[in-house]
Amino acid sequence: MVSREFLPAKARAWFAAIGARLGRTRAELPPQAENGPRLPKRGFLAAVGARLGKTPLERVVAALMVLFVLAGLAFRARGFLFEASAFWLDECVWAMNLTTRPLSQNLIRPPGFILISKALSVTFSPTETVLRALPWVAGIAVTLASPALARRLYQSLTSRLLFVAIICLNPAAIDFSKEFKPYSIGLLLHFSMILLALRYVETRRGRDLGLVLGGAALGCLFTQDLIFAFPGLFALLGLETFRKNRNHFFWVAGAAGLIVTVIAAQYFFLWRHLPKDSSEYWGNKYNVFYTGKGARNYLSWAFERYRDMTGLPGIRREYWQDGGMEFAQRQMFRTADRVLWLTLHLMGLMVMVWRKRWREALLIALPVYVLWAFNAAGFWPFGMFRTNVFTVVYMTAIAAMAFDVPSDPKLRWFAPIPALAIVVLPIVVFEGVWHSRKQAFTYDSKIPQLLERLVRIGEGSDGRAPLILDRRSCDPWRFYTQFHPSTRARFAELLSENYDAHCLRDDTLIPAELQRYATSRQAVWIVLHVGHGLDKMLRTGKLPGLYRISRFEVGPHTVMSFRRRAPRPPAIEQPLTAP
């Protein structure tokens, strides 16, 4: 064996450094450690306990956080890894446009999201799992990172636990992690900007600054709404670097200039080509733009939309099942829940002012008001709407800030109560779906099951029956019979053999089309999307001469068949006989 004296001095120093990093020398170990374990009998458990917290209360809170994270992961896995749902109307349109349109024609789609989704679609296939992969990964990342952001935002265990509970269990965040839309990615990017900015403020390392600036530069290619975070983000980074590290300040200024250039390029090539009347259309349909109709002014309208958004952390109330209560009782609890979240929001704003938490205010409050300004200019929807799912992180952070105040040590065990009472308890009492289907600003489709049933009905039929698709059924039918590899192979040919499909773009033509194709010998079929009005037409007599043969539902889809009433034979006049 080579003696250490024969090694160069640098090599001996190198080995000594490694030994110091690995631990003490054999001579420094206690006698029982030479032939046995070096750690005490409970060393591993003690290390785990220290990781969870120093006090019993900290460990209880950490254990609850772990449970919330696991529940959030399970809810996001259901409907993606197993019991996967089909694409609904909007997802089908996005998937077909991804295949048939160039990038320049996907005007409202973020280019980075579209390019990666198209690459996945071409490499694998345009299926639900492939196209929802990016949003799902983003949803998982938000869930796993929620305790880290809570630690950097709050000093109070109460605030940390409440923040993690809402983020992990919020139905909008869960449902859009299983949807082929960029809103889950937007939530992750807003989440990451807060986390990385606070990390840089704490460490002041160039590597951490590079992460936040790089994330901001790339993020604006994956979601347009990240622009609302930039004023607060760069105000914070600019002030911190100008005061404490001028070298870093120039990097911040350069990144801001680059991002402005990228956003301007997207506007020039994509956004400016959007229809000019789009805000009026969305305003009339969802009341997310002020249209000037009615006696109210913009300010009162906007305050109502803002009030609605403060309740976004508690949006689960909109989907409560009966819970053993009458409808009026549930409505009373819903109203109380809205008031509670509005109160927490206002308290959170006051705590930030009282405790002079200006950094947090720039990161979690200012983006909401930038969004408001964009709406006032007519550029972005305002209110509880699917494009604003990213505000879950801001509204949650502000509400949880209400508890981030010094408290009496005697009340320390109060810490888990808010999260358990206002997040977990309503789920236990009212939940009936447990995320087996999507509900928040979206819904599931059952179009493959509908196609399968129509194939069974058409077996053995004589000829091709006319089949009408209403305006909102056309695109799902087209996607699953022409683009989706599995359903196209299973059903497209059989459906073509048994049905003659006609696609409507105007639902007001439904009565005329039914009258056109229905005969007394052959039935006409019609596929209707959720929210159809055909039942009302039947009740009000707007389908004269037709009668319904069958009606069934498959998820949100309704299928009916009609025939024309056979004409009555003319009455034969009897000849008059002489008395």
C-alpha cells in the first residue's frame, strides 16, 4: 500500500479535504462505531423529524402539508393517468387547429406551447394523454413546489398551511392540469416567478438571478398572461439590484429590454390580427368585459368582477353536492363562503401594508391590478373566467397573508384550524365527485362512448340514416372520426356505412333540417351538445308534423331520433241514398 508521504502535497491536501467532507477519521470515532453503525439507533428518524420541524407543532403542520400534496397529486392523476376523459369542444378545436393550421393562424395560442404540443402530436399522436402532458406536468410541479413558496412568503405556520391546502386542492388548478389549454402552464409560470424572485432576494446569487430572468424570458412564449407579473417582478429586481449589486442591475435591465422586444414581436405577428369585436363577444357571453349596457358605470361593474375573483380560492363552493342539506341551506353557506374569502383578501392587503411587506405586495398584489388596467383598456377579461386561472396563486397568497401576523404562543395550536375548517371541512361535507370529472370552467366529454353506441344502433340497419350534428357537436364528431387515431380506426368506417352526417353551424336551422330529412319510413337522428334547446322546441310545438322515437344521453351529449307523422287518408264521402 502506498504511503501518504510519497503523494504530492496537492494530492494529500485533496484527500484531506475529501475526508473532511465525508466525516471524521476512524481515530475520532467512538469505540463502538468502528464495527457498527455510526449513527445512533434513531438517527435516521431524528433526521427526518428535524427536516419536518423542530417542534411538535411544526411536525404536525408539515405532516398535514404532505397529506395535502398527496391528495393534490391523486386528484390530478385521476382523469389523466387513469379514468381519462375525452376532449370537449374547445380541446377538439385546438387539437384540429394544431394539425391543420400554421402557427401564424393560431392567433390566441402561445407560440411556445403550440410548437411543443405540435412536436408531441407529430412524434406520438394527437391523443388526450399526449396533448395534455405539458399542462399535467405543470400542475404536478405547482403542487410539489407549493410548500417551498409558502416557506418563502410567510413566517406564520397558519399562513403556510392554508396556502398549501388551497393550491393543492383548488378545483380550477386541478381541472386545468388535465386540459389541453395553456392555463395550467400559466399558473406554474406565475408561481415560479414569485418563488425565484424571493429566492434571489434572499441569496443574491447570480445563478438565482439567471433563473428568474431566464424563466421570465422563456415564459412569455408559453402564456400571454405572464405580462401581468412583469411590472412587479422587474420593479422588485431593479430596486434590489440597483441598491445592492449594480452588476446584477444591468442584467435585469437587459432582460427587461429583451422581454419587451419578444412581447412586441408577438403583438406584431399574432395578437394585432385578432378580431376587433372579440371583447364585445366575450363581454356579452361571459360578462368579462364592460360593454356599456345597463345603467352601471365601469367602476361598479369592475368592483363586482374583482369581488368575484377574491373568491377564487374557494371556488369549490360552486360545485358542492347536497351534503344532506336543502338547496336554500347550501346557498346560505355559499354566500357565507364568498364573504369569508373577501374578508380574508382585504385583511391580507391590510397586513402587507401594516407590516410593510412591500416586496410581497409587488409580487402578489400588483399583478392583479395590472390585469385590471388591461381590462379597462379592453385587452383582457376580468373576473372569474378560465383565462384568469393563473390568479389562483395571487388570490390565495393574499388571503393567506391575513394570518401572517405575530400571535400569542398560547394559541400556537390554532395554526392548523383555518386550513382544516375553510378548505378541508367543506370538501368532506359537500364533495360528491372527487375529481372523477372536470367541473371548474370546463367539463368532460363522452363522445367516444356516444360513437360506440351509435355504431351498435346502426348495426343491421337498412341504408344510411340521416344524422344531424348541432353547432357544438360538429367539431368533436369531426376530431374523433378523422383525427384521433383510436376512435377513427374503430368507428369512422362503420359510422359512414350507417349514417349520413350533416354538420350545422347555426342552431336556429335545427327545426328546418329535421323537417327536411324526416320521413314517415326513415328516422332522422340528431346529436346535441350540452345546453341544447330542442326539448323546449318540442314542448312549444315548433316541430309540427314530427314525433320523437327515442332519446338518450351520453355524458353531456343528447341523442334523439324523429319521424314524420304519416298523413291521414282522406275521408271517403258516402253517397246519399234516396229515402
